[in-house]
Amino acid sequence: MAAPANPGEAYGRRLARLKAAVALEKPDRTPVISWSDAFCANHIGAPMSRFSSELMYSAEVTARSFELLPGFDAAEMAVAEPDWVAAVFLSKMKIAGRDLPEGAPWMVDEQERMTEADYDVIAQRGWFGFFVPWAKEHLGVDVPSYVPQSIAARMEGTKRLAALGIPTFTIALGGGTPLEALSAGRTMARFVRDIHRMPDRVQAAMDATHPQMIGIIKQAIRESPVKPFSVFIGLARSSPEFWGPKLWERFVWPYMKSMIEAIVEEGVVANLHFDSCWDRELPRLREFPKGSCVFACDHATDIRLAKKILGDRMCIKGDVPSALLAFGTPDQVRAYCKALIADMGDGFILSPACTMPANAKLENVMAMIEAVEA
């Protein structure tokens, strides 16, 4: 893999650009980054089956893809971990070569794997006392052996990207708030029923889970040889789109708020990767310190409304639609990005909405990059 003539200088320039945007200062130009996972395999012609199942190979392929797209200022993440992403949501992942045809991107297989009785088990044993044996029995994931492999692959991916002068924007250390994992393990429909039929049992499980989730995040930040630029909090089912104000106030906000505060207290940016529509509760996010968070939306939230409400408090990231990147034309992508950059001003990072779609057209990806360089 060919490194740039001066990767350290390129890395520093890109990192300074990101830091300026997060601090709501004026960078030399709008930063552009991407969470490109499955796109990387398609981009360089790597077998999706291997990319989806071999962590070190995923790190290699990710870096090779970004090497061919030097206009990006950062990779959102340095490695793809489909099975682990599903596991922390108490689910299995269907992947190419195992459950799906070669070339198919991975797909969550959400089923009712967690029972009502498991709420009580979690309340009694705590999250790890429940999750570690449960994941091995129900998902075939041996957590004690998997975690060191994950850490090694993340470090390898970050190192490969850094050798190209490309920062890694974030690191994921958990499954978001307790609601995210429990609702996936129960399925959303059954979880909604549980919330109404047995709210105290659900909350007891959440209360036992949440301190341990925060504890592992703090431990990982403190033990990391290099402090991450940001820590990922991925929320979708926690969106106010799915919950009325009373339920959201009880089952989402306290957990979300304390998790964000814990990350900020460690001196790390909280990367709020909030899928679905968050319009109703955007004002609540003003409670966090200025420059301590990035609000990343997936095109369901009104990004211009987010800028209006939060623009003097936190950086906004997004929000090039997946459909546009996959099925639009370069001119359409370029026009969308330029309009967004003009409207958002400083304190903005251009990126795909959520992740780069696996079937994004290369010419559209190039157009997104060109929009910030022109």
C-alpha cells in the first residue's frame, strides 16, 4: 500500500479540519468523511463473504478503499464488524457466504430471542452477567475470545489509515442506550407491548444494564493507547419518532443523557449517530457543553432545523441520502452537497446519511468529495 509523501502532514491537516468543525470554528474548507463499510468491498472488488467475516481483512480492505479516495478527511470507522454489531443488539447477522449469496451486504436477522423472563435475569445479574453466556448460547458469539480480536483489528485498521494520512473519526464501544439492545432482542413490537404491560420490570433491567455500559466505555477510553477522536452513540429505536414525550422522558432521555455526559467527561467528543427523526427533541441536546458533541443524522431528521436549533452548540454531520448516492447522477449529488454546505456554514461535516450505501456509484462518491474541494 503506497503511503502519501508526507502522511503525517496530511493527517495533521485533516485532523485540524475536523477539530475546527467540531469546535464550531472556521476550517480551511468543509470536512468530508464517510462510514463506508460494505461499500469498500464493492469498491475494490473484494469478496463480501470474506470482508464480512474476517476482521483483519476488513481493516485491510477499508484502508485500500480510502487510499483510492484521498479526498476524504476521515474514515468513520476502521473496520467492519457485522456479527458483533448484531450481537450487541441481541440479534444475528446474515452475511454473504454463510446465509446470503456472495456479494450481498449483511442483513440483521431480528427475531424474538430474548424472553420476558430475561428482564428479571438482567436486573439480578447485570448486563454482562446476562449477555456473555446468553450470546454464546443464542448467537454463537464467545465474547471473551471475540473482544481481543476486535481490539486488534481496530488498532490495525486505524494504523493502516494513519499510514495514509487519514484519521479514524470514531470508535463504537457499545450498543447505545439499554432500550436499543432490549428492543431488538425482544423485537420492537413486543418491546412496545412490554413497556405498557410491565414498565417497572423493563426499567429494572435498564437500570442494571446502563451503569455497566457506561463503565466499559470509560474503561476503554482510559486504557486506549491513543485517545479516540470521538465515541459513537448509535440510536435509532430511541428516537422520539417512536415514543410519546412521557415514555421518551422515562425510557430514553435519562440513559442517553448520562451516557453522553460520561463520554464528554472523559475529554472525548460524543458522536451522536441518531437515526430516524429527532426533530421533536432537538432542543434537549442544547444541554450539552458547546463543542462537545457532533449530531449526525440520516436524512429523517430535518438537518437544517438541527442547524437552526443546535448550530451554536454542536457540529452537525450528514446527510447525503443513500438513494441519491446509489441512484442519482454526479450532477445531482454535487448540487445537493453544495446547497447543504452553503446552508450549513461552519460547524458542519459533510457525510453520507448514516453510512455509504454498499451500491453507491463511484462517480457519485467522487462528486460528493468534489463538492467540498471546488
